[in-house]
Amino acid sequence: MNELNPNEIANTSILKGTEATAIYGANGANGAIIITTKGFNPKMMREEFRDYAFWKPNLITDENGEAKFAVTYPDNITSWQTYVVGMDKQHHITKVSKLVKAFKPMLAQLAAPQFLIEGDIATAIGKKINYTASSLNVNVDFSLNGKQQLSSAETIKANDAGTSELEITAAPGADTITARFSMKADNGFADGEQRKIPVLRKGTMETIGQFNIMEGDTTVTVAVHQNAGAVKLFAQNNTFDVLLDEIDHLKKYPYYCMEQTGSKLTGLLMEKKIRLALKQDFKDEKEISKLLAKIQKGQLFDGGWGWWEGSRYNITITNYITRALLQMRGDALLETNIRNALLFLNNQLPKMNKYELLETLYTLNEAGHDMDYHSFLKRLSFDSLSQHQQWQMLSILHKQKLGHENELQKLMKQKTSTMLGGLHWGERCYWWDRNEIATTVLAYKTLGNIAGYENEQRQITQYFLEQRKEGHWRNTVESATILSAMLPDIMKRNQNFTEKAQLTIGGDTNIVVKDFPFAAKLKAGTTNITVSKQGGGVVYFSASQQVFNTLPQAVDTNFRIQTSFEDKNGTTISKLKAGEKTKLQVVVEVLKDADYVQLEVPVPAGCTYGNKHGGFWYEHREYFRDKVLIFVEQLKKGKYTYSIELEPRYTGIYTINPAKVELMYFPVFYGRNGMSGIEIQK
């Protein structure tokens, strides 16, 4: 008080009893004096809202034992609980917490949906609160995109509150709606909030185009679609560039189940080797440590891994993660994890079926695990196995020196060639760990250990590159396993992959390309594009356009989906009521057995989540502001129901984009319902 100049005091108010304790707790039991100075310049418009205020790791105290830093709190008017953990050089640890409460005597709060879909009509709510002991005369303002929509002069009684409502329409083509709610009192108090509401498009973005591998002097034609967007052209003449591009795509994949974590680890380890060969810095050591920590934390007590952290063990995932860790076998910190995994797999052998048995024997063989392989292999008839299993057996026979020539010749007779000269084995199927890509990776690695099959390896490399039709391989497993298989061979013959070629691109625009990588974006013209390649080695050329489907129709070839809303009594309802919880029921009919399924369920913009529960042990859920993703390891033929708890909050009429179910690794196998909508009433 002694520091205040009486001439600078503009306003003084007193809070007593419950008014004071409601804000300041026990500290306000005897009342509180609120002083506003003439120099008070409130930040009228609050715009930044976060669940956390700050994070300051690695602070070190000075010679006085103090550590200081400046903090700008977010604009949330709330209580902030600060947690401090300290450690000295002797590793003594202490922790303490402190409550910091943000307060304003007069508050203007804006509540609006976190997003909208084009065409949505929603109601935003402005809340007016007077915490003072006197009535306030205020001017209230509601605006959208800088244009005033509502203005009024009101009186808010002492310790009272009120609301204002404003209808918001998400016009087609809008990107963001900026909503503002503010009020200013005669005594100088002012407050307001501004929120940016993203407007999402109605429909689905689809990519069309082609990918070509150009070896020798050749010409390809690109069909230009007039109703699609610009034509994106990209060409590379260096396999290292292809691998680094694929690794970058793998790193950016947003999900982290155990398989995807292992795949990202494999990709980063490959990049580390490439950067070393190119004498470049590797900048993702921290990401490798993060992935390893997740893998170590996810290992179960018995030594296995599940599909997600905390789920029951899965033999396929345990084999996959173990083989990923074998790339770091020299790391002493990982040796315990690897050893426990190998012992777990060894102990499970008597209980395994034929597929699991060969998969596990292959992993143990790759790890150099000492055991009697012959006693297990002699029980199996080579001719009765699938091609994937036959390659696994051949690999084991070769490494264990048990005789393999007959088996090798049988497999070589089963090879399949592509029109572009690629070579592959295996069967088209839904299973990512045994399909033709997985089988061909296995063949590539096995032949690499047998002299005289270098040409076949080059043909397999060709096949792998052909599979990047969309500019990337289809999933994280394919990216990681193909990268780990190809890299050692490519590094041996690096000079063959760095030769430059020349491309001549003709159409509405003529371009001669001599420097790679090359990228360009052309307007969709009226003429198809021709691309001719002369000289050099292999050129990987892609052309693509994007088209947005605003009216996606229902697809029920592999799955059928129905969605509905239910009230608390389980009755199906056609309209929602603000403030009353509801369940979004999703019924998925699986027409054929499916493995590794992803279900995407959009939610109405006028709702928030009532409960973000993680699902049952056999599923994994991830919640986003506009949709819920549900991952399921296996779905047999039949019907399945999933419930999402919602709280309708904002009245209006909302669009619901189609719900979609697809195979995680083969999204061309999918099903969806059509567009729908829902009304939320008061």
C-alpha cells in the first residue's frame, strides 16, 4: 500500500464474506480490497488459451540458490497449479506446488464450437460476469470477422451474470471464422475474448496420378484431368534421395502403436547410415531415444509386446519389434530387452501354430539364438507351406547349414516378373506381415546371403520402387522393411544410382530437366503431358493431381456402416438437446474377416466429448476435435457396435461427414456411409 500514489488510484472496491473467499479462498476470509490505478491498461481481448502455462526444464540456481525466469500466462481466467521438482548434485530430490489464480472483476467469456463444417449453423454464447459488489453499466459487442453483429447497453447487477447469443453460419469456401465477444464498463473495466473457429471442408480429398520407373531411353504419357487441381511433377535420379524421402514420410506418420514405433525406429537407423555415407549430420538422435523408451516401456513382464502399450502379447508384433531391436544389438542398454524377448519366443514355441512357429524360428535364427532348429523344421513339409513360410525355412536352412539347394530351386521357379522388369514372390492378402511385399523382402534378404543372385536382387529393387505408385509405399511396415532390405545393397553400388539423366517434358509447357531432384507444379491444361528420358541411370517420375469429392456416396463392398444417436435411455433420437448427454452409436458390419482395422467417426461440431475412454482391451482410441479414430486388431465376419459419448453444447444445424472403416495397411479395402446431419435444440 505504501508504494501506491493516491493520485493514481482510479477506483477502489471491497469484497466481503463469500464474495472474497469465492475468489481468494482462505486468504480472503477477512475481505479483499481491489484497487484499480489510472495507469491500469487491461488487455481487453484475450486470444491465447492453453491447458498449460509454461514448462521450464533444466533450470539451474545461481550462487544464491535461486532460479528466476519470466512467464507470460495464457489468457485463461482460471487457477494455475505450478509444480516444481528440484535435485541437487547429491541427487536429493524435492518437490513443491503453488497455486496462482487469475482474476478479473468483470469478465466477458466466449463459448463457441472448436470447428465447423461448411454449411453449419451454430450458436455462439457470450457470458457476462460481474464479480464486484456494485452494479456495472456496460456496452456489449459481438462481432464476426471484424464486423459488428450485436451491440447493446446493459446493466449487470452486483455479483451477477448473463448471456448473449449469436448465430454463426459457416459459409462454403470459408477457411476460418474469427468470433469476438467483449464488454466495457463506465468505470473503465473492460474484457473480451476472441476465438478463431476453423471451417473444415465437406467431403473427401482424393489423389489421382501415376508413378513411373524410367530405365533406358523411354517416354511416358501423363493424362491430365481437367476438373482436378494443378499437376505436381517430381523426378529423382538418385536412390538415396528416394530412401530419404521415404524415411521423412515415415517419420511424419502421426500414430504410435508398437508396430509403427518399431517401423519409425528402423527408418531412422537407416537414415543414420545414409547420412554417414553422405558425410552429413544426423539430427534425430533424440527421436531414436524417444522411440526406444516407448518400446522398452511397452515390453510386457513376460518379455513380449502387444499391439499397443498395455495390450496382451502378440506373437507377430513381438517378432517384429525384436527384429527391429536386433539392428542395435551392440547397445548394452537394449540387450536385456532383446534377451527377454528371445527367451519369451523360445518358451512359446511348443504352443505355436505353423505360421507362428516359422515366424519365430526365423527371428531366433536372425538373432543367432542357440537352439535345435532341425528338430522343429523336420516336422514341416516344405511343399505344404506358403511361399512366405518357404522363404523363412530356406533362410533358416541356409544359415544353419542344413542343406537348402532343393528348396532354393523350387522357390526360384515360383518367381513372378512384372512388365517393367521387377521380380517378386508371395500372395496378395490383407496380412501385412506375410503378403507379397513381406515375402519379397524376405526373398531379397535371403538371396543377399547366397552368392550368385545379385541380378535377382536388382530386379527385386525394381519391383519395390514400382510399388511406390502414390509416391510412397503403402504403410509403415512396408517402408521400414523395404528400406532395411535395400540399403546395404544400394550403398555397395551407390555410383550406379547417382548418374544424372535428362528429362524432356512436353505439353502446354515445355521443360528440359538436367538437375535432380526436380519438382514443378503446372496448371491443368488441355493437353496431356509427355515425359521423355534420355541417358543416365534410373529415373523415378511421378505426376499427381488432387480432387476434392464434395458428395461422397456410401460404399458397402467390404464393410457396411450405420450411425445413430441415442439418449440416456438407449432410445434412438433424430434431434439432440443442448446439455443432455448422448451416445453416437456406430454399427459396423464386416462382410469378410479383417485384420488391423481403422474406424474413423466424425462428430458434430456442436458437441464436445462426454468421456474420452480408451475403449476395451481389444481396441485403441484416439480423440481429435472433429473425429474419433478407433483401431482394432482383428474383426471376424459379423456386426460390431461402438459408442462415443458426447455432450451437445451449441444449438444449431450441423453436417456430419461420412464415417469410414478401412484396413490400416490397405485402405483401398474400405466402407463408409453417406453424408448426414443433426440438429441441436435448446
